[in-house]
Amino acid sequence: MKNESFASAHNLVQGFPQVVAEQIEDAILSGSLLPGQHLSQDKLAEAFGVSRIPMRDALNILESNGMVTLDYRRRAVVRVVTKELLQETYGIRLVLEPYACQLAIELMTEEDRVNILHLCSLMEQSAEFPEEGRAARRKFYEAFYHATGSNILVEMIMKLRKMVETHHVIKHLPSDSHGDLKELIATGDARGAARWMTGHLQIALQSQIKTLAE
């Protein structure tokens, strides 16, 4: 029993920085913490009611996820989305995501398909609400790409998506309808889904670049 209690406490402590990181991420995506803003460990630790060590670990998690960067003094800064960053991240996504779409549809089980189509419907229903839409979009794509069976591929794609998500959410950019993708998944058209994703990402890139100048 003591060993079980110790293990439970250990897991709680180990997972605590992740919980703090998610709370800071929510603050970034809601606009409470702005792009380019320095994140003081001491001030954040006080605001979130934690010590400096879990806060430091939380910021390291956010840095590895692409949500913050470190300046020359190793201070955390909310990532600023630039045209160059958009072009670089979307350039890589244009290689990875069409491939992931095709592979996911080729390998998914019928149970996977039913769940993914359900999540796609939920995503479309919440598209007009930034916070709910962000969460629904992330759940859909994580489930969809997990059908590839490649955790590495999913991790790479979701990190790239998260790196520019601050711009997408803060600007409240509309999401293109995924109705066509939903139909392609339902009918098992893997190559069609890959082509759809290519076009979807190209349109999204141009849309986000355009808003940078606004």
C-alpha cells in the first residue's frame, strides 16, 4: 500500500508541470498573454500559486511544444508568428499532413472511422467559437492522425500546428468547412483526402499571411 501511495504521489508531482503548462497555454491562446510578451518565472509562479521549479519545467514544456521561445538571456517569450514562420511550418505540413491523411484512411479500423467522423462533426459544430473550436479541432486531428499508427508522425504534426495556433486563435480566423474531408473519410478515399489536405493547407497559409498585415 505504501508503495502504491508513493507511486501515486510521484506521478502527481511528475505530471504537475504539464498541468501548469496547459494553463499557461490557455492564457496564451485566449490572449491574456500576448505574442512577444516576456514570461517571468517568479511572477507566473506567484500568479499560478506554484514554486519556481514546476514553473521552470512548465516553461520548458511550452518551449519544446513551440508555444514560447527563449531569448538570449534564457527568458521565456510568447512566440511571435511571422510570415517566415508560417511559410516554414506550412511548408513542412504540406509534406507531412497529406501523407498522414492518406495513411490514416488506408489503415483505420471501422471503429476508428466512426469515432473520427463523430469528432469531425463536433469540430464543425463548434467552429464559430474560438476556444471550443480549438479544442475540438485538436481532438479531431489527433484522433485522425493516430489512425496512422505512428506516434512520431502525430507528435511532429501536432507540434507544427501548435506553433502557429496562437495567430489562428487570437485573430479568430475562420476554419474552412471540413465537410468534404468528412465525406472522403466516410467513403475511404485516401488519395482524395490527401489532395484535399494539400489544398486546405495552401488556402490556410495564404489566409494567415494576409492577416499578418492587417
